[in-house]
Amino acid sequence: MTARPSARPSRRAAAPARPATLRLAAALAAGALLVTGCSSSGGDEPDDTAAPSSESSSAPSTSSSTSPGSTADAGEGSGDFPRYVALGDSYTAAPLVPETDPQDGCLRSTGNYPSLVAAAIDGTALTDVSCSGATTTSLVGVQETFDGQARPAQFDALTEDTDLVTLGMGGNDFNLFATLIGRCGQLAAEDPEGSPCEDADLVKDNVFRQIRGQLAAALTGVLDRSPDARVLAVGYPQILPAEGTCPDRIDLAVGDYPYARDLNERLDAAVEGAAKDAGVDFVDAFAATEGHDLCAEDPWINGRTTLEDEALAYHPLAAEQEAVAAEVLAVLGQD
């Protein structure tokens, strides 16, 4: 779909870091993760022989869950989608996009796309359990946040009365983003003009096949728990450029930019494939963010420097969340 117009994110001077942000910065420095340095594991090493299926050991179970959600019950609205549950990782939570409670270990923003979608549809009550660092295992198991807080399984928020569900995750599984930013960044320091990350073959082809399988199982699990809900799988934005480099914004060897871009594209394709496998709608965030990667003149993805009250390093800015919200609304016929 065509990207909707969105205001360019401001570049205000960073305010003094709050204690929670300082703790997060320390976690990021130690873990060098793209999607927060605290994710529960989605499997450190992919199984070369495993076929993508709902029976994968790290894929969410499709059995029903009736335990309470991990956020306060948002109640019930009166519109087309009275009960909306948002599931996802930090690209859904949108850490530090105004406003984010610094005491919330998930760093979930009130300006993220689920909040914008809920505000745009009259009579919609949102329960947002997205959490920075989440993997597909966070849907069915306890997740520990960067500051040691424990969050219940995200699926606990789903009920038979849920009317709308968005799910956006996959990049933390098999440490995909951690490898891209952490290990590839380290290798770039050793060979800045080469392609050391691609040469090391750190991300195997079967990773994307298994991410697709795990997400398909997760989406099936959503449908089992909320059989009457409209379910949308939300893809990832364009994080890396199709052409060019920006060494002032990301630690990546010159020759590894095409490789990193390919990983970004293949991850998004895995989410789209999972949506097709599960028979649910796909929200094309990749198309919606064309020309606004972190190297762009008008970036919607932040670079390596965390901007207080704007975006965590390597995470969406407000304009990206607005664009994704517009795509969700368009898929729902609410634009």
C-alpha cells in the first residue's frame, strides 16, 4: 500500500537521561541488541532439518488460554472492534516514542501504532501487551525485561471476546537482530571496508524458514484463543537502505550493507509468509516506510544514538509508528 503522509520527527536536544534509560543504555552496551538487550530466547541456533510447523519446540502452542492479560483489562468499547489486543516486540512497543513510562520494563509507548489505531477507531478499547525484547516464546511464556521485571505470556491477554489482534514480532528469534547489530558491528571494526558479516555466514538461510513457521503457529494460536477476532500480522519497516551507507548512524562494514538489507527484506517476507500460512491479513510496513530507513535524509528509524523522548537506538521514531498505524487502519477499512 502507499505510505501515508507523516510528520517528520523532531530532533530536539536530548534531555538528561532518567535512571531507567541509563539502565537500558547499559543493557544495550552489554548486549548490543537491535530490539533491546533483554529478549527471552527464541532459540540460539536454528535447526537445519526442522520443518516450519506449529509443533516446533520454540513455537507457541495452539491450546487455549484463559488466564488474565499482562496489562490491566481495558474494558470493552462499542465500535467495530470493541476489544483490541496488541501483541509484539519493541517495533510495536516503540520505546521512548513519547510518551513512555520509564518504570515500565517493556518500554511501551502511548504513541505506538496500537495506541494510534485504537484512538482512530471510535469505541475501541486497547489492551497492549507488546514488550521490548519479546520473541515468539514470549507469547506463551514469562518474559524478563531489561530491568529484571517479569511479564506474563502475551497470549494471556486474549479472550474469546477479543475482536481485533495485531501481532508484530520475529526479529528477536534466533538472535537475528542481535547478530546484525552486535556481532556484525564488532566485525565491522576489524574490517570496515569489507563484508565480514556476510563472509562469516552468521545468519543461516533456514532461520527465516523457521521464523515463518513459528509466526504461523503463533497466528494460529491467536485464532484458537480468539476465534471471532480480525487478526493482522504486522511486518517490519525498511531499517537499512537499498543503496548507500551511513557510518555516522550504524556500525556496519561498507560491504555488509547489501547483506544487512537482504536480512531485513527476508525477515519481512517471513512475516508476510506466516500471515499467508495462517490465513490472516498482512500489514505491509516495509512498503509504507519506503525512503525512510535509518540512512535516509528523513529517517523514520533512529540510528545508534538513543534520543530521549524520541526513540531508542535502532528503533522506530514517531513518524514510523504513524505510518504503520495508517496501514493498519487501511487494511481494516478504517482509513
